Amino acid sequence: MDISQKTWKYLHGPDDVAHLSFKTGAVPRSFSVLQYSAVERDQIDMTENGIAIIDNDNMSVVLDSHMKNRSAHQADFMSQVRSLDWSAFAALALQHPRYRGGQDDFDQARPNPGVLTNQIQRGVMYAPVDDIDLRSPSMVRANVSPDCPYIFPRVTRSDALSVILSHRCTQGEDGRWRLSWTLPAHNMHPYFNRQGKTDEKSSWQKYCSENPELFDLAMQAVTEPYYAAALSTWPDSDAGRYTFFPGGPEDPNAICLETIDGAEIDFGNRGEFGAFLDALPDTALRDIWKLLRTTDHNLDHDLVTMRITEQLEPIRLEQLAALEPEDIEHASL
């Protein structure tokens, strides 16, 4: 029994998969059929086995536990399923007691167009030949300019999709997922490290650890361009296009992308996100990629820590000026 491969929760061997493709006149409709021997949630459950059908375009499970505990029949099914036409395949799913629902084309004579981006995510279709550089002329110039702090390497559509799809996301209280970044917490900054209360390496560190609100004020100054819709990408000519909001009580150190040009950038699941990105024109996809390159740089933990330090510098100097001359000699400010 080979369970070396994992597709979502289903454990199977590398050869226990069949990819089905149905012509649509556009991108073919795509499904994967798995013969799995176990499932893994918190731990591996060897009592679960059978056939699972995955909708690669909607990134969802069509059905599972088909022919459970009937390994010989499962092997026969894997051989036969490749020959099913669209009508027979759709009927199999619709009549199955474990059918999950969600495929609005199963009762149609012809399937909906497939979603290429999601098929690429699932690894069931190679990306088409894609040599076109999405960058604008200004981005090409910026990439070699010593004045530009950002790096905009040559990027194709497939490259941009890969970067966006692999980026960190946060689920909000509304259940929707959004592209996000993690901001440093208090204890990530040396001035506010809790050791300052006991170690007392310096009077300044001790002062900061006893006044944690200073960190919040400094962080507000750093994040203000995001929450005030004032963020812009190079060369600082597109302020107002992007809005962000805090991650909320579930993820207080997150900052989430809300809109671009007033359009909500959120999704209920990865399949929905892939379909959304697949439909975007090259210029819109490029703009999201550029925003990620910019914000990944700006919100890098080391850079944010340095900017917080810069915000605190006037307060540090004020504290230093308030010390008596003999105290200054012994203070490590």
C-alpha cells in the first residue's frame, strides 16, 4: 500500500490518480479521480479508503468514499472512468449518495469552460507557453534604477499568478480570505522586549517596556499610509488606489488588502480566487503583482523595526535630555 502522496486529506500512491479532461471549446473542463488508501486530518486514518473525485476548476471535492473497502472494484473503476463521456460522468456524480454538490454544469449537455489558473495550481495542466513580460516600461526602468528601492524582475503571467497564489492570506470575521502581511509584535522589537523589565540593559529599554503604548503610536505612524489609502507604488503616482484594514482580534498583527480601485479583493476559497485571477487582464494582474512586491518590501520585519526605531528617536532624545549629567554617564540610552 503506497500512501506517499497527499491530495488535500486523501493519501494515495503516485500512480493512483487519473486526470479527466472534457472539451468545452475553450479551456477544457478538468477533474482528478483518486484511489486513496487513507485520509489524514490530525492523524492518519487507515479505515477510510475509496475513490474521490476532485473538481480541478472549482478546487472542490465532488464525491468520496466511492466503493469503500472494495479495492478490486476500485482498481476496475480507475481503468473504466477514463472512457466516460461528459453525460455519463456527470450522471455518476449526480446519482452518488456522497455527491457534495456545487457543479452547475452537471445537468448540462456541455460542460462550462475550465479555469486554467486553478488547473495549474492543481498540477494537472502545464502552463501555456508564456514569454510575454507583463512589466510596463516604467517598471523595467525602475528595476535597474539605483533610486528605486524595489525590485521588479521580468515577470510572465504564470510567474505573477504563482507569486499571488502563494502569498500569505488571512480569513476575516466574515469568512472571506484576503491577501495579507504580518506586522511585528511588541516583543519583536528590542526596545519592547519583555526582558527589559528584569535585565534592564538600558534605562531607555526599561522605559519602553514600561510604556508599551509607545510601540502602538510608532506602529500607527508606520501603517498610516495603508489605512488612510495613501499608499502608492513606484514612482509614487498611484496613491488612493489601494485600501487596507487590520486583521482583527483573530489576527491582530495582520494587515489585509481590501480593495484596488474600489473593487473588493477577497475570496471564499482558493478555487474562487483562482477563477478571479484567471479572468483578470494582464494589466490588472500586473498591478496586483507590483503591489505585492512593493508591500512585501515595505512591511519586511527588519524594515518596519527600523522605522519604529526612527519614530521613537525623538522620544529617546527627550528622555536623554531629562537626565542629570551624572546619570547620563551611566545610562545606556
